Amino acid sequence: MRKISDTITRLAAFRAGQGFQSNGQGRDRLSDLADFGSNPGALRARIYVPDDLPEAAPLVVVLHGCTQTAAGYDHGSGWSQLADQDGFALLFPEQQRANNPNLCFNWFVPSDTKRNGGEALSIRQMIEAVVVEYGLDPERIFITGLSAGGAMTSVMLACYPEVFAGGAIIAGLPYGSAKTIPEAFDRMRGHGAPSERQLQKALRDASPHRGPWPSISVWHGSADQTVASSNADAIVGQWRAIHGLDARSTRSEVVDGHSRHVWCNAKGQELIEEYRIAGMGHGTPLDTAGDAALGAGAPFMLDVGICSTWHIARFWGIAKSCVKRDAKPARANSEAPAASFARAFSMPKVGVPNVPHSAKRANIPPSQKPNSAAGIRKVIEDALRSAGLMH
């Protein structure tokens, strides 16, 4: 059950008129997890715990995308709606502008993407704290994320595979694909990626774990102009190898009008699934009016007639039912590619390096510190020119 302190905090906030976010991203249903460890990544921890949460309930960790907040992503994706319906807890790590000016998780910064360091360790500490605080089931912990949050989901699954029963990566990138800002832009466009063998080695070397491995759900839009769909292929190849599965999918089918490919083990258990959403750009697929209706359309929260939130939870075995809504919010899938690129990734303002600089970060030797503002500006401008967004 929710702690009484959480309920009091929520009521006080509501009475003070704080029930809605000022940025227009919808109602904030989340509470703060104040103390969860040393927090070397300097992240904020937000949680949602249904009032009637059963004992030993599952936990879902949700990572927002760039320019988004935890509450905004929850409002769009509908995760807390489904948590109320099916009885599980939610943890929303939230990026801070001191770490990244556009609120992207730093999935390409080596100090943040290793086991027991940086942002990865902060998220691990949050998980431990909320599991202990609410008596959650340590065998049923899952993680999902969009875009930079999807790439950070890859990081967490690689660095702490023993923690998670399953993961879902939406419009994300494989672990170990980039270690610098220029590499990050290249990988997003589908250029210069490490070989499949190199990515598989990176995943195996990220932790001492040797199995069993989490199940993986991969989602990507066929018209994504921000993160190339080749990254979805790379994620599937990376995890297919570690599961020891054949390159060919075990089964292919059409779900809600979109293709789904499944890889099963010898016992017929579904270990990897991949959805390709026809005609969808960069964002989380939603169905805000169907049988599995959840969430609300918004930038990068795209009403395309399939509810990834519900399908992911069902793949993990924690969704028992559908949620229905009376009204259908307006669709939000018309953002131009140029605007999508500029807003959805980690485009800092000119002269501001898109790397962590919080005082709480681990000490970085001078040889590894970011380049000068002029150098960073050149990197960003070169990336924009390469993407056709600057002349």
C-alpha cells in the first residue's frame, strides 16, 4: 500500500494548486523519492504507487525522452493508469538540466554508462530503495524508455541484467554504440555503427552476469527521422546473440495493423519481440481510443492506433486487462523531421556542451574533460550540416 506520507504529500500539493504542471504536459501524479543513496548521477527520483498495491508487486522503471519530464511522459504514456488497473509500482528517474540542458539521459557518456558509476548507478540505487520501501518483488523488475531514455534503458539492461526480468526500448539505440557527442549524432542517423560482433561483445563485457537474461521488447517507427531504424535491428541482433537465438524470427504476425516479429527459445518462450510501426515518426506509439486505450497524444507521444504501454506490459506478464476511455484526444504525429531532430535529442544551445557538469558527478581527469565552447559549437554545427538542418 502507499505510505501515508505519500498520500499527505499528494493532498497538500493538490490543495496548494500544484496538481498540474506549468509546462502543459498534464497532471503530475508522481511523488518524490527523497533519499535513495549517494546518487552519483545527480538524478531526481519520482514514483507512483497505487493505493491498493498488493504485496510483492512488480516494479516498472520508466525513462523519459529528451525535453520531457517524468510526469509529462507518464501522462502521455498512461503508465500510472495501467498501474492502477493491474497493481504494480512505477519508478521514474528524471534528468536534471545541470546534467544535460535538454533533459536527455547521458547514454553516450562513458562515466554515466558503466556498472556502478554515474547515472546508471543512480538509477540502480533508486530501484533498490523503492523495492525495499514498498516490499516489491525483486524478481519482477522491468524497465522501458523512449529515445535517449530508450538508449539509457539499453545501458541499464547491459550493466545490471541480473536486476531486470525484462526491458522495452522505444526508438532507442543499442548499448555501446557511442562514447562521444559526434558518435551519438552519427549513430542516431545510422552512420558508423560498431559491428554486430562488437556490440555483442560490449553487452557481454558490461557486467559479470552470465545469465539468465532479460526478455527484450523493441519498438521503432518506420518513418523515424530522428533515430534511424537500423538501431532497432542492432538492438535485436545484440540481444538475440546473448540469448543464443537464431537470426530468423520464430514467428511473424500483424498486431493492430503493425508488424511484430518474435524470437523464442527451444521451449517456445518469447524472449525477444520487435514492433515496426508503419508510417510512425519519432515517439512512443499510443492508442488513446481502442480496447487498450491509455495516455494522451503530445509531442513524441503519437496516437497511431497501437498502445505500446499495454502491449509491453502484456509481454512482461503484468497486464491483466485493457483500459478504456470515453474520449479520444487529438492525434499528434505531424511534427516535421527538422523540428523533431532539433527537439528530440540532445541539442544544446550554442556554446553549451551537452555533457554532465554537476558538482555531484565523479571527478573527471583533465584529459577527459569536454572541449572548449568553440570546439563543442563546431561539433554541433557539423552535425546539423550533416543532417541537412543547417547550411
